[in-house]
Amino acid sequence: MSEVTATAVRQAGARLASEAARFAGLGWMRATSGNLSEVLERTPLRLAVTSSSVDKGEMSADDVVVVDGRGEVVTIDDLDARQPSAEAGLHARIADVTGAGAVVHVHALSAVVAASLWPRGVQISGIEMLKAIGRDAHGEVVTIPVIANSQDMSVLGDRFVEQRVDGVPALLVADHGLYVWGDTLSDARRHTESIEWLLSYAIATKERNSS
């Protein structure tokens, strides 16, 4: 039985709202797009996930819902019932498989463009920013995996498991956006900012080399 309290959920909601405002300010969560989650409990798995159809630049601590390892809603004390993000199931799958404490999903344009340019995965090497995700800046080629999109989160979860790259805390979903994770919410934020920069770099240098 879950021991998650309403207070813990609201505290997580406040942290998620702060991060959502930051990403919205960068233009990566336009309108109501994107979603974030934070693990509240590992066994059984419980996550606080941003609610559906909420402008991420205007989120409050109450705009979250608790889900289980399948992305299904879990009722906690007297919290108002809300609709979780449609991608809650994939958040739960990523957290379960990787052991991550937080997952970020943004619709940064660079992610959609990069997945279109490199549908087999985006390969990057020789760039200092790779250190921000714990990889070598020199001497290795880092691949950010790309999977085909689906409206079925169990299908996306299976594709994530098949294509994920150990040591790369990110996944591109074609024609959709970017999923990034970390041990903590701040780690996930740092990884998201780093991966978005690396994708922008890859696109810019491809265009330069093609001209």
C-alpha cells in the first residue's frame, strides 16, 4: 500500500510547477504541451505527474496527479481528482527501467527537427557539453536514440526499452519531442538543457556543412 501523503504530492507539485515555468520560458513547453514527473515512492512505484491540458507557464502546486507504474491514477487522501498527462505511462516506464527520480518531456523544436534528420539516432562527439550528461567530450561517439511515435504508451515504452542507450539519459520520439531523465529533478533539468543544446548544435553544423 502506498504511503504517499497529500503534503508530499503538493511539495512535488510546487517543484514541478517551478521547473515547468522555466521550460515554458525557454519556449519548450508552448501552449499546454510537454509534461514532467517526479518519483514519490519506488516500491510500489508512484509518480507525481503534471495534469493534462494545463499551461505549463501557469502551473500551481495543485496541478499534478499521482500515478502508478502503469500510469494509472492513484487516489491520495483528499486531493482533487485530476486527469494525468497522456504520456504518464511512458514516464512511469522510464522511471522504472532507468531508476530515474524525475522525467522531463518537452517539445523543443530542435528535438523534432533532429529526429527527422537522423531517424536512426543522433550521433554527437567531440563537444564539451557532453560532459553535462556524464559522457566523454572526446574519444567516443554518443548516440541519442530515436523511436517512432505512437499514441499507445505501452508501445512507446517497449520501443524505449529496445532502443535506449546505456548512459544516455534521453530519448527522441519522432514527430513529437524529447524525453530526458535524471536522479533528481535538477539533474533532469540539467540533462534537458544539455541535450537540447547538443541537438541544436548538431542541426546547425549539419546546415553549415551542407552549405
